[in-house]
Amino acid sequence: MAFSAVSVIRGPGELTAMVVDVTKRLFTTPFQLREFIEQAWFITSVTLMPTILVSVPFGAVISLQVGNLTGQLGAQSFAGASAVLAVVREAAPIAAALIIAGAAGSAICSDLGARKIREEIDAMEVLGVDPIARLVVPRVMATVFVALMINGLVISAGIGGGYFFTVIIQDGSAGAFLSSFTALASLPDLYISMVKAAVFGYLAAIVGAFKGLNAGGGPSGVGRAVNESVIVAFMLLFFLNAIITAIYFQVVPQQGL
């Protein structure tokens, strides 16, 4: 029983320690610009197509649901504002989190896990090279950068899909859709969306790196680490999303009609 209790506490504790180490090294070690550019390009290559394929139907479903609801309530003129609010506040950051954790986080985990079982990480430590500063920090910052771009792409596609399905499919008013943008939404909604995307990308990359650096047991161990990194990242990101949203509603006053 004592062993299982220690095991339960050890994992979150080590992950928290790695978050602290990565954050500290952001300000205390030279930034690896070349590694950052290479990783940003790699993460973009593995997340761009899934983002495009997910963002359009994501915005379409939200627009259809919101348009149907506002039509039943007799407030179809606010369909644009409601759709934009749903996409900007929740849909875009969540979509970015799922894509980043599922594609980028797993890629980071598999890369570092393969280096770990080939003993490259141990060789770097013997040579006096810090793996956190050399490998993890550039990947984390590249993931944050790509997460912000993905969030913006999902917002744009969601709003475009909302306009298409509200105005073209449901015969809504284009003027009412565009003019109602500011009725409920405001700039702080965009800011919190970008903050969520940055935090989600930061933590998803660290979870992937943590599981990769602690992989063991050969190739099968790397596979288990990738699976665990995706599951842990999903759970952590949804939990943090609820906390950030609750704090946001308490701090930022909401606009009324």
C-alpha cells in the first residue's frame, strides 16, 4: 500500500518539477534558436492538416446548433454573436489542445523516447549537455508558437463556417450576423482564448517530453509512453480549461444585450 501511494504521488510531483525546470531554463540558459525553428516546422507539418480537417466541421456544428437554438428563441439576429463567442472562448482552444496533445505531444514523446532507449540522453548528460535546455525547451516553445497559430486558424475557420451555415444554409441575415459580433463578444474573449492555447501547448509539450525522457523497456516502452502522454495531456488540459474558464468569468465582467 505504501508503494502504491508513493507511486501515485511521485508521477505528478516529477511532472511538476519538470514544469518548474523548463520554466526556469527559459530565463537562465541560451535559447536554441535553430532547434526552435526546426521543431516549429516539424510540429506545423504534423498538425496543419489535422487542424484544417477539424476546424471547418467544428465551426459548422457549432453554427448549426447555435443557429437552431437562437431561431427557436426568436433571436436569430444574435446567431453570429453566439457562434463567435462559442468558437473564440471554448471551441478554438479545445480544438488546438486536442490537436497539439494528440499530434505534437505524441511526436515529441516518441522522439525523446527513442533518444532515451538509444542512450543518447545519457550520453548528453555525460558530456555535460543539459537535455532539458538543449532538447525540451526549444520543443516546448515551438509547441506554444504553433498552438497560438492553430488557435487563430480554428477561430478564422470557425467564424467562416459559421457565416456560411448561418447565412447561406439557414437563410440568415449577413448584416445581422456581422453586426452582432460585438454584442456579446469582446477583446478579452480573444485574449483568454490565446492564453488558453499557449498554456495548453506549453503543458502538452512538457507532458510529452516528460514521458519520453522517462521511457524504458525498449520500443514497446516508447509506445506505452506515447499512449500515456496523450491520455495525461487530455486529462490535464480539460481540467485546466475548466479552471481558467471559471477564473475568467469571475475576473472579467460579461457583456449583456
